[in-house]
Amino acid sequence: MPHNNRRLFVLPFLLLILVSFPKFTLASQNDDPIEGLLRRLDSKRASSDVQEAAAKGLLQRLLPTHVSSFDFKIVYKDVCAGYSCFLINNVNTSIPKEPEISIKGTTAVEIVSGLHWYLKYSCGAHISWEKTGGLQLASIPRPGSLPPVQEEGMMVQRPVPWNYYQNVVTSSYSYVWWDWERWEKEIDWMALQGINLPLAFTGQETIWQKVFKKFNVSNEDLRDFFGGPAFLAWARMGNLHGWGGPLTQSWLDQQLALQKLILSRMLELGMTPVLPSFSGNVPAALKRVFPSANITRLGDWNTVNGDPRWCCTFLLDPSDPLFIKIGEAFIKEQIREYGDVTDIYNCDTFNENSPPTDDPKYIASLGASVYKAMAKGDKDAIWLMQGWLFSSDSAFWKPPQMEALLHSVPFGKMIVLDLFAEVKPIWEVSSQFYGTPYIWCMLHNFGGNVEMYGLLDVISSGPIDARVSQNSTMVGVGLCMEGIEQNPVVYELMSEMAFHHKKVHVKEWLKSYSHRRYGKEILQVDEAWNILHETIYNCADGIADHNKDYIVEFPDWDPTSNFPSSPKEFHVRKGISWGKTRRFSFRETVSNLPHPHLWYSTEKVIYALQLFLDAGEAFAGSLTYRYDLVDLTRQVLSKLANQVYLDAVTAFQQTNATTLVLHSKKFLQLIKDIDTLLASDDNFLLGTWLESAKKLAINPTEMKQYEWNARTQVTMWYDNTETNQSRLHDYANKFWSGLLEGYYLPRAATYFAHLSKSLRQNQRFQLEEWRREWISYSNRWQSGQELYPVKAQGDSLAISKALFKKYLS
């Protein structure tokens, strides 16, 4: 599409959102504490010169050919009628190598958001994570020929103050092996998406080391307290201890240095980092040092047999005076180490761990103590709390308990993340969190699974509905996925909602998105995206999506009995059992067979894939197209494999050995073929995950430990016995080349071999025998050190076409 036509297409879309709205206030609050917090945070920001330089540095990294084409300037909020905003104007000059476009913003994040907005909607460019296709910048005209904006320019204001980013477990599922080079790219991505309130959890173990030393807990005592690198998130939350560890001093020092770089860049860009605080999780040694302290052991969290080596962590009761002392010391130690960089601190004391009593007075006293510990360390502290507990343990957190916790701190001193608002919004059933400010969040992804999924219609309207609702206390939008680098369309739209005042027309937005992502307009691709919008990206069944496709979460069950009369019953789940393990398991209650989630017509999605393939020759060399093609082909074939598995089990139950062998072979061949497909794109390789882990090691011992952590997290996850898989096995499953052929294929082959043996010997399926053989293999694989490719091999388009012809024609 010519550039002038593109501008005409986008302009009406922009005009819909560039309107003024009344200044943000919390309903029924005369003296708005959020406004006071915003002013205080503004006073902590880097100088205008530093922020402008940071924005320019990002432009240099993103688009070095156009550094002189843009002029950046920080402006006061008064220019934006009291809002945070960005302004884009033409620069009236004909001098070569002088700026063509002026972008002003109240912070560097606003400036960079404006740059991204201009590149998208004036130049047709696209920016996503490298692992989801990366950049499409070819549509940007050369310097001196940038398209102008309308004569009066444009101003885009934030309707709510914050765009929050991260889940407390993202640090383990996605960031664990990152170095500064990768973190720098992520912070650039954050700024471009308008994120101004990111979680900053890296390196906190070193702070804890220093704090606990002051309470006579030695580094040796902490060896059994911290988890291994890939499991730190759950050790921090008190779900486990010691698993995957111990941490070496080199790791601790390395991560603290990395955190300082992360915070420095966030601050230069005008972001407000969210730092951790004390939740009561303490090492066992503290009970020895303070025998009179009120320290109790929590219950088992997902171990196979309540193994005390990993489970049942120690919790210091918030009502104990020692809690305040440790919490204060931790906040002050962070301030000493990093400076006075924020007033917002995350704390999730009851994350998947319920209080000992549901007495509202007791819960209120606990909440007050948690906040007091923060405030003693930072008098202006704000408690940012994930609202996940209200979803995952709704049986405990009824209205009296919720209100007691939310009102246990002064108004305006707590902000809640409505973590799962796209599926299970709590603000609607809690009177806007009983008046407590909250952030409307999209959780979307569990475990970093590779699965095409989304609720585009919900995220294009849900934040708007919440913000304009009566007595709204919404103060932001947020991305709270457990793992990143998947479904880029979902994250781009959700990030944009930080700037939209009205609902987005998804069909029109997707058409623009498709043109930007691939750099050109192709009718077949437009039609394919319409289908994907109506199917894969319009999940309306209210079921939380966790990839349970049979390839990546192979059923651990005896098919001799407990099987429905028709396998098609498994194609749509009717509900979900949160159960004891809550978000980390999603185990079903109706049978031992996990149910793959299917919420759309597979026939329609197969047709969308056909359209993608038909347009393939027009996208030679497009990394964004290749990623989407591989992902869509994988999605289609993995759903086909689910039916093939059920056909094989049906043959077993009908004692048809020949048909069982036929379907078993087809299932195994599908695994091999999908592995070949994934191997053709750099972004679906197990090898890169393993090599990034090993790269951080400084000696062979660390290298072996880090690789074991990396292998274990994406497979067995947690502890097992000889005949019992981990209760969390396959939770963080991935469709990665190398993982399919090296791990999932041997598992399925072993299982089917045992099924065939059962028929030959005319006996029940020997489930325990299969488990013993499989788990032994899994343990060896987790401890293995064989190498996997880190570079793609093969032609994705040719492979996808061949597989379509083989399985779908």
C-alpha cells in the first residue's frame, strides 16, 4: 500500500481517540491520594536532559538511520491538561538532516510511546519481541521523506495513570537467563508499549542475604531457603524452598549488578519501578535464632509426598514485632543499594497460602502489619498487591475477608492488580475492590505455554467499561502474563489500551495490524486474520487457557477404564476445577484424562492456514510472517494430534491391536513432523533456552546446575518419585524443536508400546510399570547435557505446505 493511502486509512481511526476527557479522579474522593502519589513520583524522576537522552538512545538502537529525523522534548503535564501524554507535530524545515517530526511527552516513556505510535500509524511499521518475529521497519520511508501528521498535530493522553507490566512468576518463566543485552531490548519494548510501572524483582536475593545477616542468619543458613535460578519466583512466595538450588555467590552478585542496570535504565526513561517487600517468608534458621517468634510452617504446596526438603516453608506472622523489623530493614536495604527510586512495593503474603483463620479482625491486623513494615522503611510506601488470591481462593476470600484486607491500610496506600480481569474480573463483584484503587490486568498466559489464544474483543472493551463504570476506582491497565514472547497481537492491543479512551473496533484494528506486521496488504491474509479473530482470538467460554494438548501434556492414566463413551466429549471443557493446586495445575475432576481446551471451529482455522499458505510467496524473507505461519501450522497440527491420540485409545479399548498401532504411529509421526516445522524458525528452539542458561555459569558445576534448572522447569517442573510424576509435570510445557523429539516423543512411544503389550498379553494396562520406565527416562533427560541446535534449519513455508498436504488436504 502506498504511504499516502495508508495515512488516509489510519487517520479516521486516530481521530476517534484523540479527544479530551475530564481529568482523572477517583469517584467520591474529594482529596485524591493518587494525585498526590503521582506528584511525588514525578518529583523522583530523572531530569529532562537525562530522559530526552534516554529516548534518543532508544531511537539509536531501534532506528539508527533516522536519529536526526526526530526531535524529542520533555514537557510539563500542564501542556497536556494535567495528563500524561505525548504530542506529535511536523517540524517546518527544509534543511537536510534536520528533524522532520517533533515528539513531546511528559516523560521519556511518553515520548517513546509517541514514537511507536507514529511509526505504526504514519509509517506502517511493526515492533514485537524478537522471538515473535521482531521488527518490520521496511515500510518506514528514508530520512527526509517521512510522512507528515495532520497540520494541527496530534495529542494522545492517558485516560488512567499507569500501564503496569509483569507477573511475579514472569521473572522465572521468561527472564531467568537474561543478560543485560536482552534486558536492554525488553526495557526498550516496554517503553515503546507505554509501560511506566514495571515490576523489578531481579537480584533481590542479595538484598535478603544482607538483611538476614543483620538478624544472625548466615549465608549457609540461606542455602536451603532460596530456590534454584529457574524456581526463584516460588521460593520468594513461600511455595517451596531449596528446590533447584543452592544459589552460588557468583549468581547473587551477577543478579544484583544486573538489577542496578535495569533500574538505572527504567529511571532514565521515566518509569516507576515496583520493588519487592517482605511477605513473611523466612528461612528455617530464624526460628532457631528467635525461638519465641511466632513462626509457623505452611502446608504442602504440590510436592508428591509432602517432602519437607522442598515443601512447608516457614512464615513469620505479621502480628509478631519481628515482622515489622525485618520488613523495615529490607526496604531500607534496597534504598541503600539502589537509592530512593520508588514508593511502590509489591507484597503477596497470602499467594496460594490462606491465613490461619478467616476472622476479618485478624485479617485486618495482618494487613495493617504488612503495610506498617513497608511504611517504617519508606514513609510514603504504597502497597501493590496481586489480586490473584481473590480468584484462586474465592472460597476463603468472601466479602468480609476481602474488605478486611483491602481496608487494613489507609485509603490510597494500596493498589490492587485485578490480575485476571479479562476472564474473571473481581472489580465487578467486589464493589470496585471496596473503593480501593486497582489496575485492570490481562493475565492471558500460564507457564509460558506456546498456544495461540486470546480474547481480543474483551481486552478492546473491558478496560473502557471498567473505567467509565459508576464509582470506578480503576487507575491503570496491566499485562500480568506468566510467560512472554507469544501471541504478539494480544500484547500489542492490550498495551495500546493504556492510551484509548473509547472501545477499539477490533476488525479494523486487526486489518491495520496485519498490514503493519507484514509490511504489505494481502487480501488472503486479511481474510485469515478475520477468521483468527472470530475463532482463536475470541475465546468466550470463560475457561482459563493452559495448554493441555496431548503432545505436551501426555495423559498419565490407565485407559482400561474411566473413559467416556465418545472421545468427542473431550473437545470442549465444561468447566474448570481450581482445586488444591489452583493456577499451577488446573486438574480436572471428571476423570484422570486431562482435557485439551478447544474453544473454536478447527475447520475454520484450517481454512485460515490455507489462506496464509496461499499468500506465502508474497512474504519471502518476512520474519514476522514466518513466525505466524509456523505458529499457526503448529496450532492446527497439535489439535489434530489430540484426536489421533483419542482414536488410538479408543482402539485400545476396543482391543483392536492393528488400529492401535496405526493411530499410535500417526501420533508419533505428528510429533516428528511438528518438530521439523519448529526447527525451521529460530524462535521455537529448545537449544536457545538451554544455551542461555549455560551462558550465565562461570564454572562447570554452575553450568550443570543451570542446565538442570532449565530442563526441569519445562518438563517435570517439581519433585517426583519412581512411580509418581510431579504434580506440576508439563505445567510449563513448550512446543519447541528438540523438546518434542527429545522428550515428548520417547514418552509417547513408551506409553503406546505398553498399550500394545497389554493387548498382546491380554491384561490390564500396567500404569505403574509405564510410569517407572518413563520417569526414569525423564530424570536422565533432565540431568542430560546433550546439545540441541540454536539455529533454524529448513524452509518454513515449504515445510508447512508439505504438512498441510500430508495431513489436511
